[in-house]
Amino acid sequence: MKRMYRALQGLKTENPMRLPLRPTGENLMPVRGTTISAGLAYEVTDRMIEDFVAGIVRHPKLKSLENARYRVVQIIPEMTFDRNGLPVTPGAYRLQIYNYDRNEPLEVMADFPRARNVEVKRMEHQPESSWEEHLHAVEIVRQHPKFGEPLRTGRATTSRGMPSVLDYVAEPGVKRRFDAMPIGGKPPVNRTVSVIVHFNDAGILSGNPDHAVYWVDLVNNTVEFGDAFIMACGAPSSACGSNGRGLAGNIWIEWPTGNPVWRINTTRPSSSSGGSGSGIEIFSVDYMGKRVLKRGGLPVLNVYYDGNACGPYRDWMYNENCITATGTDLGPGYRWSNNPSTNICDVRNDAGNFTGVGVYESGNELVMMCECSAGWYRYIMEWRFHRDGIIRPRFKYGYTMQSCVCSGRTHHAYWRLDFDLNGTADHVVEEIDNPTRDPRARWDLIRMESKRFRRPGVDRRWRVRNTASGEVAEIIPNEKDGYTNWPGTSPVDYGKGDLWVLRYAGNGTTDQQIDDSGTGQSGTQIKIDSFANRESTVNQNLVVWYGVHLRKTGSASYPDDWDCPPLGPDIVLRNW
């Protein structure tokens, strides 16, 4: 029980500013030295964690853990809402546990905090590796008599590999991979994670490899050499490291203080929902006292490499990496920054002084920004809220030194936007082409659940409209948001789509279809086409998925390395 309790300590709410508990988001506390007011939506106490653990460990299927080597590798909250659509203490948590003695992945679903209803099942696939598990694998490499010598003598550093867990292999026919993934055959039976070792005396001129990939069997505590690579692209990986999943972090924010126009509830990436996390999640977003969004996040992220040189990968958005943010700590995982917070795309550097969400003011915008790591990738996510009623969700992409990113590839990211204009469900979505160029352009109603595409040379836009009260949220694509099918890329349909219009699925207090549960090689593509069942989307509660697609040519030169265009639409509120 003590080990389980320690594993869940991150759920406890730390409150350095002594923010008031404000479940409804009203009467928030002005934070001195900032332009925001803040409060906590809920808190998790030691007693709640103790009750939760006590309920879990009584389950007969978890008796095998009593004297076993095991680790809680994923802690996933199930967000719940009250009858007014406001977030409350997570109603349940999903724990993914690996029992190394039995080589068995378990998933535990239990209501929180009492854990009166506990379900335990054996997982059909390997859960993602945690940061703590990665550190354990690094130590196994360090102690290896041959492979660990550079680490023991300080001549090398480490980073997390991709895939983080070797649960699938590359398709046959590829001559060589740049991620050391085995080609053909079957994946290992035992839980095996990847560790990249970066050598200090590396370089093409020296003839020494830049890095090597090792596969670490955590059941038998053995190490297997994968491959070594001389060439690498990207920024040096720093010693800043990352954090785990399941850390507390949910606050209310009002901006600006005194005469607020925006009120937002937000959850940090580490505590975000969905199988792969959702980055910075936002809930119950109000502008000028009216509801705009019930929920927004980025739950699906993937990449496909030209010629199958690496991957394809389904990435995650919960491991917070370092940013630079200097100012005032708010709630757990949030820091007000006196100057704009910076990330790897801003400074070409993987270091920083804070892991979490930087909050700052930039001109007429309130910005929330974080940097998440998935292997060598660095994904920057922003929510920007303009005084004039514009929401700008933004996604940027950077990376650290690795051979894969010298190859061409296409990255895809997908937001889930649950609109709730004026707090009612009478919504429609409409589409228009070239409204600023064609005087005859008109809005066409999308009558059924469907998938839509952007077209080169066409200014295609969408709008969500409340048919009862008239409020509108117009979705204007960014010119760099890309297209599902970039010319010359393969497979041509990997990105699947640019926008989906779907009926809301859930019971109001618990949302469904917040991600697509994609795992393994067969699941790297987004799989929400199955959510579109041709149901009516006229005067309904609607959810919009919006995708962006970033093409990278692959190069060892700096211009390609540091092209970090901000992707994402402008959501412009009208008739407010």
C-alpha cells in the first residue's frame, strides 16, 4: 500500500499562493504583481489519496502486486462536470500498472476518491513508458559492464527514445532504420524500453557516432544494443529532463483583473485527459460572461516519415519539458511570467527553469504556453485569448539531436473543440469558400456528421452558430496549417482529414470520444472517421476536430531545424 500511495502523491494539490477554492470560478483572487485573478476549481488531499489507495489494494486481482516488482506507469484522470458544465474533482482515475515479475500490464479503473467501484483488467497492449521508468532503464544501461562505461565516466548523456516501448516492429523491406527499430519479425515478449545515449566526443569528422540506441528489457534487467548513428540533427538535449503523468494542476483564471473579459478553467498537460494526454486542456471558457467552449485540447498527435525511415509514431502530450518562465507560481504547474515565457523554438535551446504552463500577457492577449516532450520531439502548445474575442490555439514543433529528424516527414496534430456557445446546444456548423474575394459566396449548412478538407488556393472557413441566440464562432484557418495530403508524401491518406463535425457523445457530466485510443503501429493514424455516423448536425450539441499538418524536408542545416511556424486557426467570436 505504501508504494501505491507514493506513486499517487503527485495527485495532491499544492497551493503556494493560497488561492481560494472556487468551484464555480466566481470571486477569484487578484494575484499581486500580475494582471489576472485565480482560484482552484477543486483540491485533492492526502486523505482522499489514502482512501483511494485503500479501496484499490483490496481488489483480489491486485493481490499479485503485494511483493512484486511493479510500477504505476500512467495515471489518467476521468474529468467530470456538474449540471452547469463546470469541472469538478475527477470522478475516476485510470491507472496503468506494469508487473515486471509477471510481465503483465494491468489497467485499474476506480471512482475517486472512495474507490468503491474498482475494475481491473489485463491490458491488450503495452502502456506508454513513464519518465520514472525511463530513469530506471538508464540506470540499467549505466550499470552494464560494456555499454555503461561512457555514462559512468561522464562522457555521455541520455534521452528517451522512440518508440518509448518496443511493442511493434517496422514493416519488412526497409534496408535500414534511423531509430534502430527491428525490421520485420515480432516485437519482444518482455517489456522493453528504448534509451538513447549521446556521446560527447561525437561527430562526422571524428568518425565517432553521435548516439546509440539501446533496448532495455525491464523484466530481466538486460540491455541489447540497437544501432549507432554518426549523423544527427536538432538542438542538444539538456539535463532539464521531464516530469511524469498525473501531477495535480487545475486552476481558474480571469483576465484582465478589474474588468475581466475572459474566464477559463485550465488543466496542465501532466494531468490532462485522454490516452496520450491533451496538452493544456481548457474547460468552461467564457467571454464577456457567455460560454464559448465546454472543453478544448489536443489529444491526437502523430508523424509519418518518408520511406518509412523511422516510425510512424503516435506521440503524447503529457510529459512537460522545461521552458523559461520567471515570475510568480500560481497553482500547481502554473507560473505567471513577467515576460513572455520562452521555449526551444524561441531560443534554440532545450534548457529552462520551469516544467509546466507559463502564463503571460502579450499585447492584447493572455497566453498559456507549455513545451511537451515525446522522445526527441518538442511540441509547443499555446492558447492565446485576445481582448476582442479571438481564441488562437497554436502548435509549434522543435526537436533535439537525433538521426531520424534528418529525414523528411510530416507531422499531424488535432484539436478537439467542444463548442457550447451561450451555454446551449442549438448549434449548426456552416462552410464558406473565399468570402473576402467572391461577393456571391454564401454559408452552406453541414447537415450531417462529416469530414471536410482545406484546399490550396481556396480560403475555406467554417463557423459554429447558435441558432437560438445568434452567437457565432468563426474558424479561420492559418495559411501554414497545411493539407491532409501533401504532394509527394506517402501514404497519401495518412493525415485523414482537416476538420470533422461530430455530434457530442456523453451524458453531460462525463464526456466520451475525447480521443481515439490509438496505439501501436496500426493505430498511429487518427481514427475518428468511425465517430461520423451521418447523424444530423442541425440544432445539436456539436464537437469540431481541427487538424494541422507540418511538412519537414529533413536537413542537417539550421534553417530547416528551426523553422517553427505557429499552426492553428483563429476562432473569432461574432454577434456577442
